[in-house]
Amino acid sequence: MKEQLEAIKKEALEAIDQSQSVKGLQELNVAYLGRKGSLTTVLRGMGQLSKEDRPVVGQLANEVRGAIEEALDEKQEILDHVELEKQLENETIDVTLPGRPVKVGGPHILTSIIEEIEDIFIGLGYEIKEGPEVETDYYNFEALNLPKGHPARDMQDTFYITNELLMRTHTSPVQARTMRALEGNRPVRMICPGKVYRRDNDDATHSHQFTQIEGLYVDKNVRMSDLKGTLNTFAKKIFGEDREIRLRPSFFPFTEPSVEMDILCKVCSGKGCSVCKKSGWIEILGAGMVHPKVLAMAGYDPEVYTGFAFGMGPDRIAMLKYGVDDIRHFYKNDVRFLKQFHNA
Ligand code: PHE
């Protein structure tokens, strides 16, 4: 029996030594020390031993058991360690791998162009103002010298909400609101960017919703030459120093005299092409000296104060500046179109 125990010990220790997995170790544990394991089986035969032999064999059996348990524990520790190493290796992050690109958004091209225009006018001492998009008939028309029934109202096909409420057709109501707020006794220098609405059928150059920027400068001794100088500075800053401008006489009910500003066509340099419809010039904004009636209605004494106003379309300016051939691109929000301008 002693030999048997020694043989079990030897065999078990070898098997444990050779075992390569935690699962294999568990199996060995069962095979040697389990209820039906070989050591247990041998010990069951103890009853047949003589009284003298029993304690000796018993002690030996305990030693064998202890040795096997110790070997199992040691090996378990080693295998645990190996497994941890393996896991750490598998989960290692390779910091030299290139990262997955993150899609970065950017401002909409119209937002960028409006901010660019704002920066130019802030540099000239203008404040930025805002006004409501749902406007009253009074501020959109009447306060701008367009009384009810005035034929020029037809120039601006209007979305009416009620008889007195409408979607503003231009940003000009903000000039009346701003003057009214200053109570007729302080100079005004403001621009107002925002959305405007007209009952147009959408096509390459029309959209039922588009953007405008209104500008207003009211003070003592403001003259037409101030308007021209301001618009010239603006045009050169936005389109480039070499861009010439010209002012043509025009009509707006809220300005007198009124003008429209053209810039020299970049495509043909004034010779005439399809972009400028053979004229050599491209219209970009309307402007004029604020009508005395508009000043008076807003509480400014037209004998003391004069002013100029202008209104432009950032959509149109962006189209000219970047060669966009259809205004609807700005509102479809196709990322492939929009992302071209993210570094513009
Ligand atoms: N509000 C005018 C328009 O929408 C533009 C304009 C503004 C003209 C200010 C003159 C002065 O057509």
C-alpha cells in the first residue's frame, strides 16, 4: 500500500506539472482527491491493514494528499498568472494605430457669410440687431412709407397670417423698430441679418424663404457720399480690392433717392457674359437715403437728422462669391454640398 501511495503521488505530481490549463487542473483534482479519486480509493482499503501499519500508512496518505494539494495550488497560481498575462496582451491598445476619423460639422455657408458681413460692419462701428420674423403690417409696410393699397406692396408677394400679421418680406421693418426704440434723439448705426419670406415659386434664383441684411445709419449730416463710401468699402472687403462698384438710380418707397449697387462681373470683367446677362455688372443690393416720412414716422425730425439704409441678400452674395448656381442648394442641406465650405 505504501508503494501504491508513492506511485499515486509520483503520477499526480507529474500530471500536475504537465497540466496547461485551469480546467485540466480541476480534472486532476477530481481524479486524485475526489470522492472516487485514486487516493480515496486506496484509503478505503485501510481497514484491512494491521493496527501497527494503520497510523503509518495514514500519515503517509496525509502527506501524499498534502503534497498533491500543494502542487495543485502552486500550479493554479502559475496558470492564473499566465491567463492574466494572455488577457492583458489581448486587450492591449496599440496607441500607434491611426484613430477612426470623427466627422466634424461646421457652420452653414449662409451663417459664415452673414458672420463675415457682420464683422465688416462691426469694424465700421455698427451694432447687430434682430427683429421678429412674424411682423405686423405696420412695421413691414406702413412705417416704411407703404400705406395700405400702395402699388409697391405688390413688389413683395406676402404670406399673410391675418390682415395685420404677416411673415416679414424684408428686414427693413427692423430699421423702423430700432429708430422707434431710440426715441428720435440718438444716432443709429445698425445692421440686422435674418430670414425673410415671399410668396415666390422656388427656382434657381428664388426661394420662398431666404436671408437679408438690413443696414441703417442715421445721424446729423449723413449724406449720399457716406452711403457710397460705406458700400464701396463693404464690396471690396467681401469681393476683393479690385472689384469696382457702381450705383444706379432705382426706386424704393422708404428711400429717396434710391439706388441699386452693382459689382463688376468677375467672370468677364465687364465685357458681358451669360452670368451678368451681357451687362458686365451684377446687382447685389438696394439702398438709398432714408425717406423723410420714414424718419418722421419713427420719431426723428427729418430737418435735423438724415440717414441711409441698404438691404442685401447673403444668399445672392454667397452665390456670387462661391459660384453657386442654384439658391435651393442652401436649403436642401445636402452635406456633400455644405462641407465644401467648411474651410472657406
Ligand atoms: N428692403 C428692400 C428689399 O427687400 C431692400 C432695401 C433696403 C432697399 C433698404 C433700400 C433700403 O428689396
